[in-house]
Amino acid sequence: MSAIRIHEPELMVRRGFSGFYRHFLSALAEHAGARGTGEPRPLPRMIHPREHESCWVRWKGHGVFFDMSDHVQLFDLEALKICSAYFKANLHRGIAGRVLREANLSGHESKLAPFLFFSEGLGDFERDFRRRRFWRLDKPKYDVCFVMGVYENPVRDGGASPFENAGVPMTPAACHFWIRWHAMQVLKEAGIPGFYRLTSRANRELEDGVNVCGNLFRREFSRRISDGRITMVCTFPHALFPWKASESFALGRPILVEQAPLTETPAPFMPVAGEHFLEWLPGAGGFDAAAPLSDSRSYRVLARIPPGRFRERAEWLRGVLQDRGRLAEMGEACRRFAARAYDKKAVAEYICAEVEKRIG
């Protein structure tokens, strides 16, 4: 019997929002001998204060927990108490330390290991005979692929932007929508060729076909990425690399982020600034370490960026995009990086090494 057992083995084949389990769990199955088990999770999935994405693996009698929440301040503290290793997909050591101190759980901090979000089907982009048609079309048609999911449609509803109106509160929800909106508008106004689309994340009530549109099917989304020279990836207000980053790298396209994430990416999976990604708004903001954890400023980037700064950086980007040779070199570097970093054997080796350090 395998010494590594995966609870909820259906996560290895599930697609959609929860598809980010597939890559690393199948890596453990293929390269560490992990097998599924029908035994229940040691603890049910946390649903308060919000639903918390996570999974459990039983490792030589030890509990290993994978926290896949994109909320940097949110931990399953009951899971932390009983597990031997706790992988968090957007770990910030400072915030983690504050959370654990307030919960009187600082003694468990050594269990924490940084993790990341993998696209649900990185293997779909391997350059082999099964995908010849897809890769024959691998020629950029425009500069920027800008496809962003949003949770509201304040433009349609007559809302005001906190980036343009000092009296409008800068909340995480407001920042999430409006920074995407302003980025899209200034890039289009600068005449930068691209595919621009805000999507509803399957919430049809948001869709008006003008400001917010329906989601793209996954293969179409992948094609839009490979049709561009660079992929826009918004890191605000969460301050992390989302799974779109891994998909863009696998497709051989660098990414453009507001600024490098403030959360920790494990060293084997960390892309290099200037080689794999560019920063559009470097130094724009950070977490407010003086704010209490009850204040969203302590764990979200809520900087008020002047409209002129958006326009200035759009002009900067237009200049960068004129250097087609550099972008092509970055694309090749991204492809090599993805082939090395996201290889399932490398993923399994990282997880195994981090677990063995903690269980002895």
C-alpha cells in the first residue's frame, strides 16, 4: 500500500474553478507513488468566514494540508493544529506570523511552506504530435492579451472610480474592478493592439456585452494568450501570481503585472523580473503593516494611483512592445522556465522535500 494517500482523489480530475489541484496531485501520483483513498478528510472543508479551498494528503501517517485560498490572511487554523506540513498558495510570512500570534499558534509556524497556483491543464500545452495544429498557429497577432475576471459591473450601474474620486472609499472590491478597468482603458487609448475583455466569472447578471462580457472557453482563452506577445495579469489587490501566470509561461508568453507579488513564490517556481515578467506600476503600493488584521489594508494593496500615472505607464509599455526581438526572447525564456519548473517530477520533488523536512 502506498505511504501517500490523497483524500478526495476526484480533485485530480476535476475541472473548472477547482482545477488547480490537478497538476500537483497528479504529480504526486505519477512521481511519488501517491494513491487515492475513500477515507474522509481529517477535517471538513472550512466554510466560515468564507469557503476555503483546500485538500488533504496522508503522508506516512502524517497529515499534509494544501491551502489553496487566494486570501493571504485566511488560514484553516484547525487544520494547522493537526497537520505536520501546511502548504499555502499565497504565503506572506509577516501576515502569517501576525495571524498565528493572535490565535496563540506561533508554535505551529514552522509547519508553513510556500506554494503556488498551477493552471488546471499545463500538460495540454506540451509540444508533441497530438497538438501540432495548435502550435502551428503559434504566431502573435497583436501585442497584449487582456482578459480579466471581475465580480461586479459598476460602470453599467453608474458607480464612481476611487482612482478618480478621492471621496469614494478604496475597498478591495472597488480596487479589484477599477484597476482592471483603468488599465484596459488606458492601453486601448494608447493605441496598443490587443484583445481586451472583462469577463463575468460565469455570473451572467454582470454581463452587458459592452463593459463586462461572458467567460471564454478554456481553449479559446489559451488561443487568445498565444495570439498576444504579452499577457496582462493583475496582481492587485491580492498581490499574488494567479494561475493565469503559469498558463501564459507554458504558452511561451511573458506576463505584465502591476508589480511583483508581495506573497512568497517557492524558489523553484519563481520567475525572474525582466526575463519572464515586466512590472507596469512598480512600487505602487504594499500592505499596511501598522493596520490591524481586521482592516483590509493590512492584507490587500489599496493604493490610489493617479490617472496620469496609468497614462504614463501605457506610453512606457508601448515603447517596450516595439522591441519585438526582446519579447520573442522573453517568450522563449518563459517556455523554458515552464518546462523546467512545472514539470511534474520537479513539482513532486519540491513537495516531497518540504514534507520530509517537517516530518523528519
